[in-house]
Amino acid sequence: MSISLIKNKTCIVIGASHAGVNFAFSLRREGWEGDIILYDADPFLPYHRPPLSKAYLTSEDGIDKNLLKSEESYAKEGITLNLGVYVKSMDRKLKHIILGDGSIQSYDKLIIATGARPIMPSIQGLANSNNVFPLRTATDVSNIRSAVKNSANKEVVVIGGGYIGLETAASLKKLGAKVTVLEREERILARVTAPEMSTFFQNLHLENGVDILTSKNVIALESNNEAKIVRCDDGTSYRADLIIIGVGIFVNKELAAAAGLDIENGIKVDETAKTNDEDIYAIGDCTFHYNPHYDRYIRLESVQNAVDQAKVAATSICGKETQYDTVPWFWSDQYDVKLQMVGLSQGYDQVIVRRENNDNKCLSFWYFKGEILLAVDAVNNAKAYVYGTKLIKRGEIINKENLMDCEEDLKIAHLISPIIG
Amino acid sequence: MAKITFITSDNETITLEGTSGSVMALAVDNGIKGIDGDCGGVCSCATCHVHVAAEDMDKTGSASEIEADMLELDDNVDEFSRLCCQLEISDSIDGIVLKVAK
């Protein structure tokens, strides 16, 4: 499709978070002259999600301090924002979507950026208990803030020791809460990192007065007027005034599935973010997409993926050659520790841990499969993160002996110097 | 209040006025091309790289250690490079000129 054909066409975007909003602005920048209409069930102007469990939770800011774009930016770019609007279904034959109130909106191109929603586990007594919160939206955060404020004891149990659970634990501690994290696996962050890094974060939380208990499978929640009791299958129980749920997400794929789009571990898209329907793209957390670098289909929950896929979809719709080919990256802030991660470590067979200048808080974890560097997790060590990014992208062979030598400063030339002998 | 001038990679010159917050947020709100600020301003993504005009370096100061490390993600880094999420708007940076990195 050439740009001249784009006038008088309508592009609809379902979901106005990182992926949907960045897509809309990118599409305009790429030359789309027709309507761009965003829909989201969330009533607030689109906002940054990563700070919700971090700095935003501990601040008293309103969500207006945390916006992806100012309200005027949408008007300026001719992007229509329909907030607090629920999309009920889509019809691929008639090329329209049906909204919650039954009204119909036609499209020429449709973008599914529906993201994901927190899993609320089927724990006995959880569904009808008050003061139980997931953390995904601005509303969740304001509910958590007021529950903490209104609680005299401020005892919090966090169910799930993944990034959301751990970041929330650190933030609530800062707000004066007494926090216990219950993790079902034998270690926290088990799905995403090496055991050494799990240990580092477990100790970090301990030093900051947050209890992290592992192999804790929560089976029941009992409430009385005073408090809640969280019961685990090993017979232990924990008192709580409020409970945070951070046990992972479900992809919001129902609209796409009902319309007969290909679904695997998410909405399946090609290297331009296009679904099996020529006029429908999917971007962000909800997609199951091909990653050329790792040569496999993956699903990612990250800002980087949302933003980069948005740009690829926008470029492709405007008729330009493009391919989604990135090395994924992530970050997490807990207490005074900045964790930056690049690459995908799944399938590693060796981890090399570096500690700079004998500093226990400046670490990096280098994940290898054979001689291939898969991923780097860097703790308070932006240099390791940046070098890791460059080396993974270039597919460089690392001199592991030099990498292990912590007496020597981290330098790219040293890391890739030929192995002798 | 500070007036800040951006020169984009298309050589477009745009002067904006801000009172508080980061220079990155000001640029994003006004759609300055080339400044994305994907991480929301926590020095994690390096998508808000600018080159400060040489004569303005005394107003902005140079990059902190983590910022300098992050800037190395971009091959165009030089001694005038800053991530503008780390530049707070105040009277003291009034009049600076920033060239958006390519």
C-alpha cells in the first residue's frame, strides 16, 4: 500500500498502553493520513506502567505525573483516544469492531494491543476477600496506597516472588509496611534467573527487613474482622492486613481467539507483527512472535517489546520494509539496587558471575550456552549491561577466562581478546 | 522557568519553555523527533540522547557514571553527550541548546 492510499482510511487500536500509544504516534510519523482511533477500558490517560510497582507506588503523585504522552499530544497528532471503553468483539469479514454499548466502528487496519491481566489464583477464600490486590493498573496502585494508609498494623503478605512481587515488597517496605513474600518455588525469580541471582535478591530483601519465604504454596485465605490468615500447604500460616498478588499474567487474547486469529502462547504474529489476517496486527505483551536472534517464537512482558513491535507494525502498515529483530531488555529497581537485563537466558548451561572491585553490590551474571553468550543480568553495573548488549548483538565469542578475572576492569577489547592455547 | 532549544536530526530548531520535570519529559510532551524516553526517565533505555552545545556544558554539567555507561549503547557518544531524562529543568539551564542524537 502506498502512502497516497492511506487518506480516508481508519486505523483502530485496541489497547492504549505502551504498545498501542507508541504505535499510534509512530503510525502518524510514518505518514498515515487517515484516522487513528485508540480504545482502552482503563479510564485514565495512558501512563507508564513500570513505575507503578516502583517509584510511583511510594510517591503521592497522581497518575497525571506519569503519563506516556500529554493530553495535548494526542489532539496535536490527530489521534482519537476513547478511554473507559470496552471492546466487545471484532468481525473480520465486515471489518469492524463492536463496543460495549453495542455501537460499531469500521476499520481498514486493526491493531490488537490488549496486553495481559494478572492471574488471580484459585486459592480458597481469595475471591471474596477484601484488601487483596493485583498490581497492573493505576487503580490497583491507588487501592494499595489507601489500604496501606488505612491499616494500623500494615502487615502485608505478597504472594509470588517474581519481579512485580519483589518490587512491590520493596516499595511497601519503604512506605512503612511489614512485608512477607511467599514464593511457591524453591527460590525467587526461579523462572527467569540463575540461582546465584535469586540468592542475591533474597539477601537484599532480608537486609532491608523483608522476609522472603520459599517453597510456600498458599492454599487458603481466612478473614476475620481483625485481619486475614494466609495458610500454606506445609501447615504454616501468616497474618496479613492486605495481600498483594504477583503470580504472573494471562494474555488478553480472547477477542483475537473469538475472531479466529491464530493463537499459540499469545496471538501469533509474523516478523512485521501481522497476524494471519492481512489487515490485523498484534503488538506488545499479547503477542507470540518470532525472534530472529534466538531463532524461536517467544512471548515477552516488557516495555521494550511493546515499543519496538509498535514501531515495526507502524512502519509495515505504511508500506515500508521492516523486520522485528531485537535483543530483548528489561530493568527492575528494588531499594537502591538497579537491575538491568539483556538477552534471554533460557537454555543456558553456564553462568559466570563477576563482582567488580570486590563490591558486593556491583555484580553481573553472564549466561552462556556453550560458547554463545545468551544474556547478561547486571546489578548496579550499567557497564556490564551495555557491553553485554553489544556483545550479544554482534554474536562475539567471549574469552571466558578474561571475563572471570575480576582483577581486570570490564573492557570489551579484553572480553573478546583471542583465547590463547 | 527555562527556555530549551532542540535541534533535531532533520535540522529543525524548536524552542520550548519548561518550569519543572525533566528535559526528556518536556521533549516527549512536545513530540521532539528522536527523543523517545521509553523507560519513563530512569536512565534505563538511552533513548533520550542529546549533544549539549559546547558553551552550555557548564550549565548542564557532564554525565554521571551510570549515565555515561548507558550512553555507550550509542556509537555516536561524545564528551557533550547527555541523557536528557537526567537533566532537571530549572532556571540554571535557561537558554541551553541540545542537538538530538541521530
